[in-house]
Amino acid sequence: MRTLVLGGTRSGKSARAERLLADRPAVRYLATGAPPDPADLGWARRVQTHRDRRDDRYVVVETLDLAAQLRAH
């Protein structure tokens, strides 16, 4: 099953997706967004917060090319 959660920047997409997946034993999660930039500490912290929230059930793919990832699987 695939679930696509859309929304604007800082709209709660990640939290919503994680709630939808809370009862799943294994999750492949496509995280879209620019990689952390050491010069942008705020963004780096936000990315790390998201990473820290996800447990070992998650296989996280961080990508800027969502369409390619969806076609690949």
C-alpha cells in the first residue's frame, strides 16, 4: 500500500504520515527536502528531529526526486 501526504512547508506532513503508519510493522518512507546544510543550523536541526522520531521500523529514503523513487518500486 502507498500513501502520499501532501502539504506546504511546515504543514505537519511528516507527523501526519507517521501517525498514519503508527501500526505498521515495517515502513519505507520517502522523505523529500533538501539535505541538511551545515550553514543552516535551523534546517539541520529540523531534519535531525525528523530522523530521531523514526524508529527501526522505518527504512528512510531522503530524496529530492520523488517521482523517480515512486517509479523505482
